[in-house]
Amino acid sequence: MSFLRALFPALTFILLFTPAHAQQVSSDPVSGITNLKRLESTVACAGATTPESMRAVKEMGFASVVNLREASEPGANVEAESAAAKAAGLRYVHLPLNRESPDPAVADRFLIAARDPANQPMLIHCASGNRAAAMWLIKRGVIDGWSIERATAEAERLGLEHEPWKKFAADYVKTRQGK
């Protein structure tokens, strides 16, 4: 009993001063997936993802794959990836997001997919991971009500490096937060 009394102040400190939102980002290598960054069991953002990796995505516990690559991108194999995802028992959402001229309507459709509980947890990917992490930033800002600074910090841990994508995501959030 005295051990529990001695342990109680330490546990109280940990519970009070550990932020509830401070989820850990891990980077576990998976064959066929580039730049995989996983936010506990909530989401993973990644770069290029091969059809052969879909079974591993399912085994990691994901329910869906959101592919942001355009079919015309070098190395993108949307049809094969879709078929492999479905064969592995994953939901597959293809939301082509142009790297040079992002369309806010694609972000609108991403938010619909992100709100669907059947898609959780989800793997979001593009070619490098930047678009994927930018979409997650948008989700955090619009759906979860996070500040742009907080959402950007998490998105950077998930692979967001490209300044134009940070700006696109922040501008999108600013126009839609609170709606």
C-alpha cells in the first residue's frame, strides 16, 4: 500500500502534464512504401506505394487507403493499386491532387473520406508524402479544430516539407475553419 501512495504523485504528474494530443509518429520501413510516417493507430502518411504493399497495409491495421496521385504521374499504377487494396480487404479512395495546381475541391472530397468512420484508420499517400501530410493538416484544422500552428507541426512530423503545400493547406483551413 505504501508503494502505491509513493507512486500516486508520479502518476498524477504524468497524467496532468502529458498532452493528450501528443501522439507518437513512427517511421517503420515497409517493403513497397516510400517515406511511411505513422501517427499511432490514427493515420499514416506516405509517399509512393506499390500494389504489392497493400497486404502489409491491411496487416498494419488500416481500413482504407487514400491515394492522392494522378494516374499520369510517373510510377503511379492506380488501377493495380485499387485492385490490390480491394483484394487485401481495404477500402480504396482515389483523389487525384495535382502537384502544381492543387484544387480545393479535392480537399473537400478528402474531408468527406476522413469523416467516414469506415475509412478509419487510413493510410494517405502521394509520391513523396507532402500532399498526404498536407491533407492531414487540413483534416486537423477543419474537422478537429486545431490551430494551424499545431496542425502544421504534426503534419511536418508526418512528412510535410514543401512550403507551397504548407501554404495551400493553411489557406484552405483559414477559409473553412468554423464552418
